[in-house]
Amino acid sequence: MTEELVIEVLKDVFFTTFLILLPILGVALIVGIFVSIFQAATSIQEMTLTFVPKLAATVIAIIFLLPWIIDKMVAITTKMFTMFQNVLR
């Protein structure tokens, strides 16, 4: 296994991980901003008000994105197995 191959594998894995996590973290960020604006407007400083909506939105986002996430994971796994099979020959 050469250095270039290792770098390519790590690049693909990190990029796929970033691509999968980006929409989930984006949803949590947007919900967090809206909750912060709501808290600033109403002067409510309850800690569970920041945690529960972000958790619920993140879980809903994961549920809706699960088919896409599985597709991306299967694609990267197939690519890695194919690449390793070609290296072992």
C-alpha cells in the first residue's frame, strides 16, 4: 500500500464524513439560532429550551436523511472494497 493510496482513502473517507454530517449540523445550527433569537426576544433563559428543540430537530433530520446517508455509506464502502481488492492482486 503506497502513501498516495492511503492519502486518497483518507481523503475520500473524510470528505464523505463531512458531506454526511454537514446537513445534520446545519439543521442544529439553524434551530439553535432561532431558539437564541426567541430567548433574547422573550428574556427566557431556560437551559432545556436550547437543548430539546436542537435534539428533536437533529433526530428528525437524521430520520429524513437516513436513506441518503445509507446510500453514501454503501458507495464509499463499495469503493474501498474495490480499491483494496485491486491492491491485493
